Amino acid sequence: MVISPLYIALIVVTLAIGGLATFYVNSQLKKFKKVPASLGITGAEMARRMLAANGVSGVSIHQGAAGQDHFDPRNNSISLGPDEYNGTSITAIATACHEVGHAVQFAQGYSPMKVRSALVPVVNLASNAWMFLLLIGIFMNLAGLIDIAIIMYAAAVVFQIVTLPVEFNASRRAMAYLGTTGISQGEQSGAFSVLRACAFTYVAAALTSILQLLYLLTLRDNN
């Protein structure tokens, strides 16, 4: 199988986007992890306060692994990494509030989150099977299998696109709450920088997935 120049270009662009996103996120998180918030409370406590301010109860908050900050709708829980759970930095409180934003979305039945949750089983299946079917389809020259593989991958792309408004909205909720806490404009600007950097990773992932899908479509047309 001959590797086309288009595919090589796609790999280069994908690696460049991913590398830039990783560098930008890490630099912003590291920068504001060194800046203490004037409130002097941990990310865990900030999360509890934001939940209470939004009238949301029944959400558990626990310390998870480093870099594994997330909200899990399956058990209605928020996991914060050690630095975010125990830390009092701008990064810690911004991250905590972002995850609470997801918990509030879940509690209020935010539509894009419902759509994303509904797509999870489909995406889990597609992510494990699409490449296998694509390779079989290419080597055995079975257009039907190639089509199925592309459809499955397209479902994963849709999932990443739907993820964008969910993440952006959670950050908007975080910033809206932080604006009520009395922290300075400088601290709010720092928190926004952290959340913007994290959002960039989702944009980068969606963009690279779309490029990959476009390549798969051209591959299909050439077979």
C-alpha cells in the first residue's frame, strides 16, 4: 500500500496541532499554578461553594489522579487532581469551577450534554472498530466496509464537535461564578487564560478529527 503525500501532510499537520495545543495548555496551567488566589481556599472548597451557589446537591467531590480532572455523570461526582483538590492557585480554582460547570449542566438537563452522553456508547464502539474495518476494506477492496468504517469514524467526529459547546458553556459558568466571588480582575483574567487554554485542546482535537475524516472521504473516492 503506497502512502500518499496527502496522508503524510495530514500526519504533519495533526502532530503540529497536537503539539501546539499541548505546549500552550501546559504553559498556562504551569504559569497560573504558581499564582495563589486571594480567596485562599482550595479547589475542592471552591467547588463546594459553586455547587451551593447554583443550588446543586448530591455531587461528591474527591481527589483523583494528577491531570484527571473531570465530572462523571454516571455517579454524579467530580474528580480533581491533587494540585487542584488541595491547591489554592488560580489554576486550582478555575479548574474546579469548570468541573462544577459540568455538574450544573447535568443537574439542569443541559441539552448538548444530553446529546454527548447519548453518543458515548456509539463512540466507544466506533473508536475500537473503525480502523480495523477500514484496513480490511482497503486490503480486500471492499467498498462497503470502507463506508461503514467512515460512518463509524464520523460518529466520533460528531461527538467531538458536540463536546465543544459543552466545554465552552462549562467555562462560561465557571467565569460567571468567579465574577461573584470578589477576586480581582487580574485573577479573573488568569482564570480565563487557564480555561481558554484547556478549551483549545478540544478545538484542536475536533479540528484534527475533521481533517482525518476529510482524508478518509478522499480515500473512499479513490477506491
